[in-house]
Amino acid sequence: MRFPIANHIPGREEDWFFHELTPYFPRQLRARVKKSIASTTFLATTTLLLRSIVATAAPVEGDPAGIEFFEKKIRPLFVEHCYKCHSKDAEKVKGGLLLDTRDEMLKGGDTGPAIIAGDPEKSLLIKAVRYTDEDLQMPPRKSGGKLSEEQIADLEAWVKMGAPDPRTSEAAVQKGPPLSDPEKVRHHWAFKPIRHPAPPAVNNKRWVKNPIDAFVMAKLESKGMLPSRQADKRTLIRRATHDLTGLPPTLQEVEDFLADNSPEAFTRVADRLLSSPRYGERWGRHWLDVARYADTKGYVFEEERRYAYAYTYRDYVIRAFNEDLPFNRFIIEQLAADQLDLGDDKRPLAAMGFLTLGRRFLNNQPDIIDDRIDVVSRGLMGLTVTCARCHDHKYDPIPTQDYYSLYGVFASCNEPADKPLLGSASLPKAYNEYVTERKKREEELKDFRAAKEQEALSQLRQRTGDYLLAAFEARRLNENSKSEALARERKLDPGVVHRWVSKLDEWRKQHHPLFAPWFAFAALPEKDFTERAKELAPKVAANQAADQAVNPLVAEAFAGDPPASMKEVAERYGNLFAAVDKRWQEHLDEQRKKSEGSDKVEALAALPDANQEALRQILYAENSPANPPSGEIHRLFDVPTSQKLRALQRKLEELDATHPGAPPKAMVLEDNSSPYNPHVFVRGNPNNPGPEVPREFLAVVAGANRKPFQKGSGRLELAQAIASRDNALTARVIVNRVWLHHFGAGLVRTPSDFGLRSDAPTHPELLDYLASYFIDEGWSLKKLHRLIVLSNTYQQNSDGETHYAQIDPDNRLLWKMSRQRLDFEELRDSLLAISGKLDLTEGGHAVDIVGEPSSTRRAVYGFVERQNLPAMFRTFDFASPDTTSPQRFSTTVPQQALFLMNSPFVIQQAKNLAGREEIKSRSLPEDRIRRLYEVAYQREPDHDELKLALRFVEAEARVPTEPPDTPVWQYGYGEFDEAAKRVKEFHPLSHFTGSAWQGGEKLPDGQIGWVLLNATGGHPGNDPRHAAIRRWTAPQEAKLAINGTLKHENEAGDGVRGRIVSSRVGVVGEWTVHHAKELTAVEPVEVKPGDTIDFVVDCRSGPDSDSFSWAPKIQLVRPYPDNSEALDKTWDAKDGFGGPRETPKPLDAWEKFAQVLLLSNELMFVD
């Protein structure tokens, strides 16, 4: 098997290098690998890794994650917005298009296929919903108009993932929800009570170590099959150590186990691993996948994105696993720890992060509650309850009423702003400093908010007349959407308008001394208003009806000329209220002078004139529409005030999240004072409530005799129902997940869906045996692990009989141990452990494991960014923190090999491994190689491996070191010389933020102003002398084509001017753009090595609103001398953007060899 090097020159066979694959496969595979390739260069390992590093199956078509996405996001969208015109039940199918099944969408309608699976840009459905084509816009404007941006993004994501859709033609025509077939529900395996089956009798009794083996052997014997032989001891300890701790065993641990020949040797290994603190870190991470754990909230606009106390939930989970907290108690604490008698130990309160650490959905409460229902139902019971949000579940016996019964539970709870401390015994050293700083920031926020609230209320009262007129007109519109539009058009708050409408309707029911004239004028017909007002106004001004007296000040306002319209009536009331408010402020000033500035004056004083006081009460009374509740005043703030408030709040939350003195707190829920009585939201729309439903458990689990929850929200009763031994789902779900993580696949292959669509268990009796054992043993996970790892089933070899693969290719019968690749955390932690740099510090704030230099703590303590999950996490199949994840789908993509080959982290671990004292102290190369193998693989190399390793190291020691490349792109500022048509002088920008180059840490910089350059554009400085300059330096002689688009989006300011300036010929292009864009293509430009092309942007007359986009591309048209191999060379400003270049020290021969060992299959795979 040969792998040629990329830089091979034909005719020079000495430049062909090959790599021996054998040492880098697990020993068990060596017999299958032909020993035919010799290695003398490190470059060959690139090809090796790309071809052989990982070998696992990609997700199958219609994978559970994709189907789940369809059920949660796409089907409800179709039901609400599309089926009226595009389903078999439509009165008239429009355009010949049906959306009932995937096949019908692929077939399409009159204009062609609706979707092209995997390609949103070519899918007519996506084109239609984007509204980019005037002739193709769906849903049409008359049917509700364009979908939200989030809905469009969901459709795009769904098509891009291949449009997974469970709706076959047969399924689509089935009528009635699953509840219409009670027999099917009753006989479904997951809904039946858990039994305690006796282990079956088998012929091969000697192989049976414990009941697990009896169930597995019975299945194998029924198919005429035998289990694989037992794995060797080194494989066993490596497998168990990885499974239970997520780390490789040490050489000493392997040697001790190999030397222990007693029958209880492996039992002692299992017990030691289960007692290790590393166990909780490993299995706690598995649970954090289920809990969709992250340290951030997702997209939150201008809020603080970090959860200050997410780490307390992570630490709680790890501690719970290490202490073997009974799983039923674990469930109850996560749902309702606040309602338990915890005594002095309040740490279990942190468990409620299970509910509160999900995405924030821009604080959309229905979506937040939906997320909580999902993590509870799928995470704990394997039921997709959220599929019933908009309609009865299409497959499972979960009606919409049951969804909203659970919705009512969580809608009856709130997250307190003041979160409870988890104990004061171990307050951080910097606690007092934190308290002082927090008080300072709280006061700053409080003072600013109070000042702005008073300012907003004052402005609100000054516009009382405007609000009265808007309320009058809104009442006549009698449609919320139109009245809201009216309010916003007049820069009024719709909520305050609505409050005025409601209050006026209330006052209208009986004579009101202040507003009786208002009601009288409002009752006049619009067409006769002027004439009728002439009769009415004098009567109001006379105020002679004793039983219908009007406030004299109001009556006086209508003396003289009568009002010509309701607008004028409103103006007179507005002037009256403004005068009274002015008098009130003067009165307060007088009282303060008398009371020497006492703050209590406002609360005690009243206007001495009773008529004025009556008017003042309209403005200041507690229930006045002009005095909204404190929780609603923020709606009156202008944009700058709102931004400043968010910034101050963010400073407070940032302190909680980052200050070392911040004490640990629990992210709890607590019950509202009054429970929420839920209604079904018709089609999931909160603005369209349907029938009321009680807060109660799911009928499919609780049975026909279920009773509504009685205690507060019902959270504790819900938790107890889920954690009950009578619940047929909970124990089955968790033992199946434990099995999954040990064997690579569950006994049920759909671990978060135990409904009617689920796969049947491969070994149903074994599943029930494990579930009943688990419950009977006190819901102990450690006892379950022990039972599994001590079974012969677990201890099988991972090779097995090759012809069995024809009978059972997926190993459902468990005739061997399935080979598993290390997951992201295992791989990272293993590299650190082998290099000798793993930091085993436990608990505390999350650490950065992505940046350089990254933390060397275990990956479970790494900072998880929900909105922008780092590429390293995604590349290695880290569970999405957006939703509960019962398992990870292992992929094989080139990016994994490329990352491992080029990652500074991996390279550093190779250096650390080669630099370990016990290795570098070995003077003989053979001894050093042996020690490297012992540390990396816990074994010595065999004869061939030693021979090849020596050859590799000797060859690499002869490879010359190449000088570093000069950077092609540079970022700076300077002035364009109008006379010389050149850049006068280029000054490099000195500060890189991580995403942009600028003059200093703060923007604007004190010396050069607003100059900034990022990957896609930037901002010029304050004057033409400080133009932003993106410089490209020619690495060779060539003719170049230059293309791009200069874009200025703001309407404000006077735009920007862009120039392309060649150091050889001067200006080759110039453009001015203001709220517009221009293509910046120029004639081909010739350059010699070292010539520069400058992309210069200045602010013209001033820097106001001068952000611009310009990321040009430079393409090689013809190199000199002609060389056809270089014709497709392109330098892209966006792709080539980056921070300061550090020239890394090349790896020496031993470090390269260490890297090869770290990237081998023997390390990447558990077996």
C-alpha cells in the first residue's frame, strides 16, 4: 500500500517516500495490513491520516436528529402556513404542489420540484419563502405574508441537511392520531410495565458470568452463533479505563493488572475506576449532553451572553455521579430541588440548572418552556412530547392537551433575580472585593434606571393629550394590529394606549367628573362634530347640572370657542394635565425647601387645591394609565437609554460570571404565588388560546385515572411521577443509555424516542432485566456499570468471526465488542495525559480550551459557547448544546485529520511528550523509542515497529529547515498623496482584537481615531490622513486580476472613497459610495516580487457612519515565467485575514515521531 508524497518530482525516485501503516493500526488489525511500505519522512503521515485515521459510519439517511428537527420545526410550520393550499385536505390545491410527503415535495408542482435535497439555493421552496422573486412569494401576503427570519432559516437548514422527513406516502394518508388505536398503544413494548425476567437457560453455561451473558448467549444460540473470545488483558484495562474515566490507563496500572493473575483482578480494576473522581467527570459529561449544557444563552442581542453560574450545575452533576446519588433522587433534584427539605446542605439546588440552562430564544417564554418540556420528556423518558405543541402527536399517544398540561407546570414558575447561595463555608478569597464592586455597579444601574424612569414618565405625562386621542381612534379601529400601528406611527407606546382605552371604558360606565365631557364629545358624529360641539361646549363650560357636576378646571377648558374636532378636545385635556403637572412640580419644590430637601416630600404631599389634585391623580395614581407599573416603564425608553441599561446590566452579569470572588449560586426555578391555568394554544400560537386544561402528567404513562397536580406548579409531583418505579419508561431509558455508552449502540437504537416509531429492543428481556435490577439496587448507576463491565459480553474481543458480519453486520446480537473511536473529550484529555500535562483540578468556573495557550484541565470543564460552538468541537462531533442529545453521531471527515495534523494544541502535546524527562533522558535512540511507546500505548514496540521508528527518526533528522514565508496581507493606515498618486507612508495597525486590527485596545484610538480593518471591511480614520489600508505584497512576478465590491450601507454621513493603488503604476481604480455599492474590477495589473497593491479607504469629509465592506480577491492571470501549474492561484482578503503571525519553531525529529504516535489509530480507538 503506497502513499506518494505531494511534492514528488517525476524522474527523482529518491523523492518518493512511503509509510508503513502497520505500526499505526491496533495490533488486532495488523494481520490484515500488508507490511510493504517504508517511511522516511514526516510528510507521509498527512496522507496516512487522511486515509486511515478514523473509520466509522456516517449517520444513516433519515437519522433521528434530522427527523426530530423536522417534527419540531418543519411540520408545525407546514401545518400553520402551507397546508391550507398545498395538502390533500385543501379545498383547492394551488399550483399542483402537495407538501404532504417528501416524495411529493421532490416531485413538485407546476413550476418544478419544491426542494432539491441538500441544496437550498436551488430549491424553489426556499426561493419562495425568501421573497426575493416578485413572482414567487409564499405564503402569499393575503395569507399572512412572509415567514419570520427564524422560520426561513429553519427551512434552509432542513433542506441543507437533506430534507429528512418520516412521511412516506402510506404514513401520510393514515387518518386519526395514535390514540385512535388503543390496542397498538397498549401492546407497545415501552408502555408495558417493567418485568423482572429470569435469565434464560443456555447450552454454553461456562461462558455465562452473570445474567447479562445468559440473555446474550440465548440470542446467539438461537441463530447458531457463538460469542467472540475474551479480549486480552491490556485491551480490557484500556477499554474499561476509557469507558469509566475517559482517560487511558497509565503504564503502571497496566503492568499491575497484567501481573495480577487472580480471578478477581478485573473486578478490582472496575471497582478502582468506579471509585475514581475521574468517573464522575466522564459520565457527568455524558449527562451534560442530555441536559444540553452550555455556559452561554445563545443569541441574546445586547444582553450578557454568559450564564454566570452554569458551572454550578456541571459540578453538581459530576458530584452526583461520583457519589452514586440514586438516579430517582437525581431526577427529583433536577426538577424540584427547591421544594425538598435539604437541611443545611443547599448544594442540590444547583441541580435545577437542568431546566434553566437551555437556550434563551431572545427571552421568548413559550419557546423557553418548550425547550424545558423537551429536555424533561425526551431527556428523562424518551418521549417526543414537543411534537404535540401545534397538533396532536402524529405517531405517539400524546395529544396537544397533554403538552399544554406540562406547559402549565413550567409557566407557573419563574427564575428569581436573586439566586440562592450554595453555601458560605467556602466563600472565595476575593469575595469582599467582589461584593464591593457589585454594590458599586448595582448602584450605578439603579441610579441610572431611576433617573431615566422619571424622565420617561415625565415625557409620558406631557403627552397625555396625544394618548387620549390615540385611545379614541384605537377604540374605533377595534383591531389590535391596526391600533398598535397607529401608536407606533405617532411614536406612542401601544401598551399605554391600550391602558388608556381600557381605563376610559371603565370610567365610561358611570359619570366621571373629569372625563364626562370627553365621553360627550366622543359620542358626537364625526360629520356633524363642529356644529354639535357648538351646542355641547357651552353646556360643559356652564357646569350647571348638580347631579352631573364636572371638575371646574375641565369645564373652564371648554369656555370660549368650541373645539372643532376630537383632536382639539384632546389638546385641551393635554394642556390641562400639563399645567397641573407643572403646578405639582412647583409644589414639590416648595415643600422640599420647607423640609430641607427631604426625600419623603413626594410621598406625603398633595396639591392643596382639590380640583387640581383630582387631575393630578389621573397622572400619578397607582392604577393610572399615565403611571404604568415599574416592570413596563422600560418600554418607554429610547434606543440610547435601552442600550445603556443593557450595558450596565451586562456589566453586572459579567462581574458575576468572571470575578474570582463571585460565590457559587444556583440557577433555580421557584413557583409563582398563583399557578398558571394553561390553555391549549391553537396551532401553537400563544395569541390564539383554546380550551383550558389541567396541570397533570401524561396520560400514556399515568393511565386513565390520573389526577391533576395539586401542589403549586406541580413540578415536584411531575418529578416524582417521572422517577417512580411504576413509570415504565424512565429506568428503561437510562439503562439503555448506559449500555449505549459502553457498547456504542443501545439495546434500543433510538435512545431518545421510545414511542411507537422507536426501534424495538434487540434484547427486550435483557432491557427489562437491567431496568428492574437498576431499580431494585437503589437506582445505582455504579452497580449497573459494575454488572455490565464484569460480564463476558463486555469483555469480548472486538474482531470476532468474519462471516458473522454477513449475518449481523450491525452487531445487534452482540457477537463481539464493537470498536469505538475516542470522542472529543477523550481524545483531548488523552493527549494531555500522555504528554504529562493534564491538570486534574476539579470544579469551578469554565476554562478556555480553544484559545492559545489553552487550559490543560479536562475538557468537561471547558467553556461551551452555545451560539458559536468552536470549530474544534463541531469537527469532532460534540453534542449540540441547543437541544437534548442522547448520543453523538460519529463522523469521518478530512477536517478531523487536518485539524490533528495542524492544530497548535496537538503539536504542543507532541513537543511535551517528546520532552518528558523520562523520555529525553534516554541516550540510546532504541531506548527512547521504547519509552515513547510505553507512555503512549502502555506497551513496548515490536521488532518491526522499532526498526521503522529508527528509520523515521534518522531520516527526519536530515530534513533541512525551511525559512518562514513573508505575510501576503498586512493591515495599516496612511495618507494618499494626490500629486504623486501613491500612498505616502504605510503605518501598520498595532492591536489585534481577535477579529479586527485597530490602533489600540479602545476604539476610537486616542491618536489615530476610528481606523479598523476586519475580514470583510472596516472603518477609515477621522480624516483622509488616516485612511484604512489593506496591503497585499506580491510574492512573485505576475499579471493579476483584481475584483471585489465596495459597499457603504448607512444613509447617514457622506460615504467613503476607495482606491486601489499599485506601488508600481499608481492608482488603478477609484470609487465613491454612499448608501450604495460598487463593483471594483480593474484592468489586469503587473507586479514584480515585493510590489504592493494597497486597498485604500478614506472618510471623505468626516468619519460619521463610515463603516464599509470591501474584501477584494486577487487572481493570478499569468505568472512570469509562464507556469501553468500556478494559473488558479487566488489571494482572498476575507479568507486570508488573520492576526499577528508567529513563526513556530519546526518540530525536531523526535517531536515529529511523537506526533505520529499521538495520531495513530491505536491511540484514536478504544480497542
